[in-house]
Amino acid sequence: APHLARDAQGRLMLEGCDLDALARQHGTPLYVYSSASIAGALAAYQRGLAGQPHLLCYAVKANSNLGVLRLLAGLGAGFDIVSRGELERVLTVTGGDASRVVFSGVGKTAQDMQRALEVGVACFNVESEAELELLAQVAAGCGHVAPVSLRINPHVDPKTHPYISTGLKSNKFGIAHDRALAVYQRASQLPGLRVVGIDCHIGSQITQSDPFLEALDRLLDLVDALAQAGIAIHHVDIGGGLGIQYADETPPAADALLRQVIERLHARGHGSKSLWLEPGRSLVGNAGVLLTQVQYVKPGETKNFCIVDAAMNDLLRPALYEAWMQITECVAPPASAPRQRMDVVGPVCESGDWLGRERDLAVQAGDTLAVLSAGAYGMVMASNYNTRARAAEVLVKGDGHRVVRRREQLADLWAHELPLE
Ligand code: LLP
């Protein structure tokens, strides 16, 4: 991960901040994010997009902390949202400006649509014919015209984990490629709608360029067919999905991928179209770590366990996807310290509650461990299972840092409950 390195004493630093010291100051579990990494990741996209009309919409679901959103808004990013909650978060950091927001998701309610129309989102990425009809009704009902794009299911294999593949025919997402023309024709006739674009999102943690280029080709086939039918498309949104390095993956750099995408767009005669994107993980994933303290080292009959104070409720990816995320000591142990192979597990009462398996670590109770590449789909997927308070979050910049979310207090966890007398 960029901006993560050990100093001469072997202490793990994120930018100029000592992670072990942050853990001791703010307690654990603690999420820590690097503003320089986020800015650097965004800059790679911006380099790749230079000279091409575009809109980059950060997928808020990857990490929706207001500190992170404010940083990205300040650097010129737009936002891809999938709920009214995410919309309200974005409005908080943009001062109410929704003009760079796209609204995705298969289950938008009439209420969601109403609010998004009121604040003036840039585009609704519509995922079904029924949604299109409802959107037209809601828009006409409140005197607005809804800018729409249809999310096409391009039936491209992203070659990633099945839980995070979204562009196959068997997925719940998008409108079938075969139906697209008919649905666009309907959209262009419905009052209350204005066709502006076309979009897709084929999956996440994609580590090759080909699936993106294939998906783009499938979209451009439709753009051509639509032009024949007299329906003009102004922007092509290729979604998010670019992967990051967790272990030995070698995803293309964002600027290199974009050069290929833009070259294809031009080669097919659509160079003047605006290119829209919805990256999430690749902007924030490698910018974050989850810090956790070792509670016990427990030798087992067949394996050893390192029991830490973070659990599946804090970081669900290992339990849910068997995701491998690197775990390392925040203070490098002396070279002579014996390493033991162990499973790093949390305190939650589930066998699936692990953060890493068969890791060679030299640790004792009280030490701080860092789970790397935890900036995306970490805190946002946290829960209160086992009545555990969610972690605090810190954003570092140089050798300074800010708490961008306070640790939940236990009483927060039942504040909305209504016990019977
Ligand atoms: N656009 C849409 C419509 C999406 O559904 C997603 C992610 C994105 C953009 C951003 O994709 P990204 O660039 O982050 O890959 N929780 C899973 C990942 C789920 C992704 C869902 N959709 C994980 O932890 O691996």
C-alpha cells in the first residue's frame, strides 16, 4: 500500500503517523485512512481522464465516512450512491450540490426518487422496466424531468469472486442487453424522463483490463443501435470494479486502464461522448488499515489462535468472501523472536469469525496488529453483532491526524430500543 512503510525502528507508519501510537491513543479496533493515498489514487484516474470529457463518481458504498467524502469532494470527485442515506451523506459534504451524483441500485423507492429529483441528481441509473415506469410517474407527479441511463447487463465475465460478479445473466442487476433497445424506446416516449446515458457495472476486484473493454464494446453496440433508432446517448458509464492488490494480484493502474478504454471509445467513433466511472475500492481500499490489539495467544490442539479485539462485525470480508487480507505487526518483532503459525480470530461466537488464517506472527498479548487494505468495504459493512460497538475512524495527513468518527458507546447500541415496562 502506498504511504505505508516501516521506519528505521521497524514501526509501521501511515504517512507520518505511527500506527501503534494511534492505536494506543484512540483504542482498538481502529480504522485509519491515509489522505495522501486517497488523493494519489484519485490523481491516477484524473491523469487517465485528462483531455476526455468525463465524470468520475466515487462509489460511496466502499467507504462513506464524511471525512473521506469531504476529501474526495474537495479534490473534484462526483459520487455514485445507492440509497437515500448515501445521498444525504453526499449532500452534507457538497453543501447540497447533487449535480455530480449518479443514483444506482435495483430497489429505489418512490421516496428515494422524489428526494433525488428535488436535489437534482445528474442521472438515475435505472435497473428495470418497472423502475423506469415508477420514475416517470414520480417525476411527472412532482413536475421534474428525470435524467436517465439504463444499466445494461452486458453478460461479461469479470473473472472475480462470484459474490461480487454483477454483469452475468444470472445476476439480479441491470437490464438484459436484448431488451435494452425496447426499454430505451419506452424511456424516450415517457414524459418525465430524459434519456442521457447508458451504464453498466460488471463486478468488483477485477484485475484485468479485458472485461472492461468487452463491457464497453457491448455498451457501444447499443449506443450505435440507439443512434439508428434516433435516440442520442450523451455519456457512457462503465461503472466501477477495478481491483487492488491484497496479496499478489496485479491489477492494471487506473491511468493505464483508462488509456485503453478511451482509445477504444475513440476507435469506435464515440470519442466525443462523456466517459463516466464509478470506482470505489480502487480509490480507498489500499488507503486504509484496521488496527486491532492481541488479547490472547491460545495454543490449540491442531492449530494456534491469535485472539484479537476486532471481529467479523468490524471487518466482514474474510468471513463473508474468504477474502485474504494481509496482517502484520505494527511494531516489527526482533529478528530473533520466534514466529508461530496461527489463525487470527475475533471474539464473536462464530467459527466463521476470523480475519486471517495460518499467518506467521511473532506476537504477544497487548501487541497491535494491522489488517492492511481495509479502506474499502471495511467499516461500511460493520455491524453490532454480539452487541459490539463499532470502531472509531481516523484520517491521517502527513504527521497529523483527525478522528473522523468517534467510537460508538455501548449505550448507543440500544438507544432506539423500547423495552416493555
Ligand atoms: N457501481 C456500482 C453500481 C456498484 O454496485 C459498485 C460496487 C461500484 C460501482 C463500485 O465497485 P468497486 O469499484 O468498489 O469495485 N463488498 C464487496 C464488494 C461489493 C461491491 C458492490 N458494488 C467486497 O468487500 O469485496
